[in-house]
Amino acid sequence: MKTFRRLCALALTALGASFGAQAQEVTLKVHHFWNPQAMPPTKILQPWCDRLAAESNNRLKCQIFPAMQLGGTPAQLIDQAKDGVVDLVFTLPGYTAGRFPIMEVFELPFMTSSAEAGSKAAWDFYQKYAQKEFAGVKPLMFAVHEQGYVHTRDKQIRTLADFKGLKMRAPTRQTNKLLATLGATPVAMPLPAVAEAVNKGVIDGFVLPWEVIPSVKLHEMVKYHTETPLNKPALYTSVFVIAMNPAKYESLPADLKAVIDRNSGAGFAAIAGKTWDEARAPGRKPAEERGNTFYMLPDAELENWVKASAPLYDEWVAAMEKAGLPGKQMLQDARDLLDKYRK
């Protein structure tokens, strides 16, 4: 009888523990560098957090800290997730120059023409080649933004020669290299520093996609915009990641892990990329309404830019092969994935 009671007690304890795990409520601490009104946190991150809450009956929630509110710099966000300072970050791996060179293939010039296709390709490419590169965190999504363009304060860029003598901001190592091949002096800085740098004349302009410009009012600080045709590969794009602390993920009960799993990976990448594509037109509108000057680069001049930046492909391949990786095959795979998802 005593044995029976003891077994019953153990069973009830186990049942209670199981119920407690199932009923566990978790608040994920999320950190990013954008201001709260920017497109990525409002149109990509917040809806994702809302899906987690809905599918977990509000047991899995996000507490979002925008604009580096928890301290540090944008370049430190990856390590904040790795070290468990926060549970999730939304950032650019490229802010830490040279640390994630494999995924930089999508930041090479004139690679992508669609953020949705580029984001799908980036996730597949990560799965095949870059998992070791991100071993310290758990990526939940990779995405690229829509076409990046050239924006200048005092001078319209129409030819390669127009870049000479200009100090231009770029977000990542590959875009800095691109600007150098085009003839500008590249200046690396994260997005939050750009407005002040333009205002004070530290830089003459920058490369950015349209979607981010209104959130930091950069359309009010420049007058000229140089675009490339939408039916051609974009001048550049940047790779973004939402990354989670692995220990935090592993600490979750199975059903909450499942909620995250269902809302991460290829599907989330596609949603993010499509959202970036859709943000182009509304992002451009404030510059139009202000009366800024737009210039569409003709095909012949665009070809000059493509030729000038071509050595960056060979340089990336050589760096991969020096690291013992199949650089040529990796570049071809990236291109094939982009072609696959453009169709």
C-alpha cells in the first residue's frame, strides 16, 4: 500500500512538473539598432513576435528594445545574443567586418534584384555553407533588403568620375570595397550615425535602400538620388539576421520551441524579403514629396560600374579558397539560388 501511494505521489509530481513546463511563460528580450518607427522592426520583427504570442496562447512574448537601448554598439549585437546578454537580436552580420565572410557573397555588387528571392537564397546558402560561421548563435532568419541606391548631399552622381573626392558611407565591408572600386572614399559607420555625419559634412552621401531613409529623415539631408533600373541586378544589398541565444532556445519547453521553429527559417526569410520589396515605394515617397532630384543610371553607364566592381568577385572567391572552402562553387551556388527564386 505504501509503495502504491509512493508511486501515485511520484506520478502526481511528474504530472505537475509536466504541466508547469507546458504552462511556462517566457518573455524574450530582443535588441536592435533601428528607431522604433523604422520599417524592419515594425513590419518584420513585431508581426513575428505577434505570431509567437498568438500561437503560444501568449506564453511566448517579446520585449523589444530599439535603438540600442540596452547599451553597446550595433556591431556588438551579435555578441550580446551569443553571450546571453539578450535573447534575440536583429542586426547585420556585416557590422562586424570580416567575421562572417561566407554570407558576404550576397553583399557582392550586382548580385540580387529582389529582396524576396535574395532572402530565400540566403537562407538556403546558410544551411549549406555557413552554419559553422554562426555556431555561437541560433539564426532564425536571414534576409536582404531591396535595391540599394546612391544618395548625395551636394552633387548628383551620373558617372564613375562623379564619385572622385566624395566621402561615402556604407554599412558593410563589401559595400565599402564597392565604393572604393567606384572611386569614392568609403566611410564605415552603422545606420544611427549617418544623419549626424551627413549634417556635419563628415560624409558627402551614402548608399542605402529607400525603406530606411524616412525613419531617420535622411531624405531631408540630401538632395540627389542615383538609382539603377529595377530590371537589373541591384548596386548592392546587405544581409540581415535575427539570431537567438542558443542556451535560451534550449531552455524552452518543447511546445514553445515548436512555435519558434514553425515561424523561423525559409518561410520567415521569404516573408521578410517580400516585406522589404514592398517597402521600396513608400520609402521613396518622402523624397519625391520634398522635390529631391532623381537620376536613373543608363544601361551603358551601369555596365561601367559592373566592370569596375568585378574584381570583388575574384577577391571573395580567393578568400574562401584560402580558408579551404570551394569558393568558385559557392559563388555559383549563390547565383543559382538567386536564379531559382527569381522564377
